[in-house]
Amino acid sequence: MRRYELVSGTVFAIVSLVQLTRILMGWPVQIDLFTVPIWFSGVAFLGAGGLALWAFRFAGWHPAAV
């Protein structure tokens, strides 16, 4: 089960970093006629980052220990 937490934590961390990159670079995202606001990426960054930290902690990996 530890491998699952590490893989899911890594995926969530990558998603979180992509959202942060979108915020910093100001990349526009449009779905059909709807333009996704930048603040939505802030919410996604916090959510995905929280899930990544949760998965890493559940796997027994602590950032301070590395």
C-alpha cells in the first residue's frame, strides 16, 4: 500500500506545481466559451498540494527527514 501513497502523492504534487506555474505565468485556460479564472488555480493548488502532503505523510515520508 505504501507504493500507492507515494505514486498518488507524486501525481498530486505535479498537479499542484502545474497549477502554481499557471498562477505565476498567467496562462489562460478556456473550456469552450468559459474562461477559467486564475483564482481557480489557487484553489486547485491548495487542494492538490494538501492531498500530496496527506499522501506522503500517510506513506511515512516526512519532508523534514529528507
